[in-house]
Amino acid sequence: MADQWGELERNPLREGLQQARTPDPNCFVIFGASGDLTRRKLMPALFRLYVQGLLPSRFSVVGVARRPLADDEFREQMRQAVATYGTLREEAAGRWERFAALLRYVASEFHDAAGYQRLGQVLAEEDEHRGTGGNRLFYLATPPDAFPVIALNLGQAGLARPASGSWTRIVVEKPFGRDLHSARELNDRLHAFFEEHQIFRIDHYLGKETVQNILVFRFGNAIFEPLWNRRYVDHVEITVAETVGVEGRGAYYDATGALRDMVQNHMMQLLALTAMEPPATFAADAVRDEKVKVLRSIRPFTPEQVRTDAVRARYVPGLVEGRLVPGYRQEEGVAPDSTTPTYVALRLMIDNWRWAGVPFYLRHGKRLPKRVTEIAMVYNRPPLRLFRERDDASDRVEPNTIILRIQPDEGISLKFAAKAPGPAMDLRSVTMDFLYSASFGISPPDAYERLLLDAMLGDHTLFTRSDEVEVAWSILQPILEEWDRSGEGMAIYEAGTWGPSAADDLIARDHRRWRQL
Ligand code: BG6
């Protein structure tokens, strides 16, 4: 870690960034300051930004949560959080104390109007003593049912409107609604007090370097984009496989399930970035317009298609990475007769000029054998079998495939056929590989660092717009409805396997099979 510390100090890439991208002075207010997200993600990310000199010199963090705590107790909790979940050894760096001095705490119920008055006073004090200039960022890191009440109270306390010459922003965590109707309602509740340009809907996948690199790979190079369409691509597979189960979040997950937890947000974003047209510029709205456009081109599911093209399943006990793990229904906080899916596979068609006829297969599950997130563009076979491969060779020669490895082993591979050395024309699949760690010498930073910085900078490019979140829900709405209505068709899979056989059938019907990962 000491090396990593050194790397942060010296990295020339960061030096440029530092000059170009330091946000205005501001107060960063976290609702849900005693929660998991604050401890695991927000505070470690803020501290790393601080250490890298990417935060403004006039800055303050105000935590808001129910539990009564003194400022010093809050600071101590956050020190422990950074020590546990952060990637820097803060004591070794000797910076924690200075950072901790920027932290304050306000105890309040989220519905208590008096708490917002106290918060307003604390913010005014910070403006006066630290020169934070009236700029406020409210981060809602609470359970989603608190989002509307916090927005309402901020509005009623007069905290949603910036004073002249300063800004006020609100960052809303996922899940953004639980269906199309509730997402619209939440948008309305936010828009009652905040303008769209003040709202930052977070999807942490967009903060991942590898996800941002999808657009660079496609539009920053001349050689790939001409091959990125129905003429050459046979099909696209997007996989988000996790080995973890519900990780102490049983109650949340049981009310949510795989489709809402991962597909509506993270996977729809991966799909949109993979399939969208080039934006006119790299400005936030130009990028988001293209994402919305491609999402709108996804063919709507009919109830029949839900039955054939959408698979859901739940894990039962099994071995993951050599360890016996309980089944989903045995997890704490999960109903013993739960019908919540922990696995989803979908077949989507995009009815536009570029993708007509190319199926996009999506799969996501918890308790799968391996943690891997990737996007695979699988290309057509050559038109002729010129080399008279033996019949059994087809297994050894995979179709040309471009694999964008989102995580882990972040990188990009291209698979193609090569002649195996020897007297015969024996073909094998080989791989050309780009690895982030090898080319850049560092592992990508945590997604939250980038997103917190962008929100403070007012850059919306990596945040989801209101119409985007609604269109993503509208794609999944018929599936949610059909699954609710029919109550049938829930498959099971053993933990540590690649999901139910129904998912294999879904792709096998098209005479294809999932990539073996
Ligand atoms: C979260 C989901 O949004 O993303 C979790 O709620 C999931 O269930 C997590 O495990 C995955 O994120 P990452 O960055 O580890 O792929």
C-alpha cells in the first residue's frame, strides 16, 4: 500500500487532472451517514480524493443520520470505515486528522422538519468558517423509501434553491423506483423542488474505468466501429456474474430481486453504451440522448416473449469457490418461501438500422462460479471453410470475438483463428490481449471516486437522466408484470453453477450457446 501511496503522489496522469478538474468549494452532505454505503464507498472515496488533492481546499462533509452522535464520534466511525474499506493506509499517510477536521454530523430523522433547520444552520456555519461559498451537494445514501421525504423536506426548508452565485445539487442512489410507475413518481417528487440539471442519478457502473472505456474503444479508434453492426456481429452477450450472495442485505434484496437490482440499471447502461450511435459531441446531453435513443429501439416484450425470452431463477445450496453456501431462501432476511429471482437471463432485440436481427443476450446471477462482468461481441463465421478444418475443429476455433472485460482482470481481448505450428493446416483460437494493469501499471480506481468528483464538478455525463431511467424501466415493465401475474416459471440453480438449464435453452433455441467463462 505504501507503493500505492507513492503512486498517488507521483502519477503524472493525475497531475493534469488535478489542475483541470478541481471542483468549487462546497459542503458535501450525506443523508444516511451511518449506513453501509457511506462506510464502504463514500467515505473511502472522499478520503482518496482528498489525498490526491482533487477536492477543493474549502470543503466540508456533513453527515446526517438518525443516531445521536457527536462530531468526534462520527469522525471516529468514519476513520474506522476508511481503515476497513479504504485502499490507503491513512495513518501512514498522516492525512486523516486533517481530513477528519472537515467532517461534521447532524442527528435527525429524515421526516423531521426541525432537523433540516439545524442542517441549514450547520451549512451556514460552514460557509462562514470554511468559505464553502453556499455550494451544497446533498447525497441520498439512504434506503430508497426515504428519497421522496428528504427531497420534500429539503425543498420546504428552502435548501433546494441555491443562493445567487452558488449551486445546489442532489445525488440520488439506486434503486430509482421499483417499476416504471414509481420511477415516474420519484422523478415528479424530485422535480417538485429540484431542476433536472440539479439532479444526479447515480449508477456506479458508469464510474468504472472499463465502462467509460467502451465509448473510447468504439469511437476513439477507427478500426472497430466499422465492424460494430449487424453486417459482422452475429450476437452480443453481456454477462454480470457474481460469486457473492446477498451479503447481509437479505431484506433489501428480497424486495428487489435480480432484475431490479442489476438489470434495470447496470446492465441497461452496459447495453446502451455498447449499442448506441456515436454522439454528436461528448457533452452530457449528447451522450445521454444517444443512450435514450437506443434504449427506445429495444423491441417491447409481449407476454409470450416474456415466457420464451426471459428466464428467472433462484439459487439453492451449493459449493462456491470450494465453500458450501446456503440457498437463497435460507439467507438472513429472506422469506423462506421467497419467489424473488437471484438470476435473470434475457434475449433482447434492438429494432434499429445498426442492430436489426442481432440478438443481445443478457445474463446476471448471484452465487455463480466466478466473478466476471464482460461484454462479448461474437462475430459471424467466415463465409467459406477454406482450410477444411476437421469437424471436431469447430470446438477449437471459436468465432472471432471482441471481449470487453469490465471486471476483474480489466482489459480487452480479441479472439481469432491462427494456424497451429506443424505440418497440417490446423486452426486454433488465439487471443490478443490488452490488460489495464500491464499498460497503465495501476488498477482502475473505485467508481465512486470519479462519480463524486463529477457530481461536485456538475458534469452529468456519467449520470442517468430522468427519461433514461424511465425508458430502462419501461423495457422491463412487461417482464415484471408477467412474472407477477403468472407466478410460474421460476427455475432453480445450484449455487456455484452457471444458472438454470432454462437459460441454456433460451440461447440454444437460436442455435447458440453461452460463452464458457
Ligand atoms: C449493486 C447491487 O448495485 O451492485 C449489488 O445492489 C451488486 O447487489 C453490486 O452486488 C455489484 O457491484 P460491483 O461493482 O461489485 O460489480
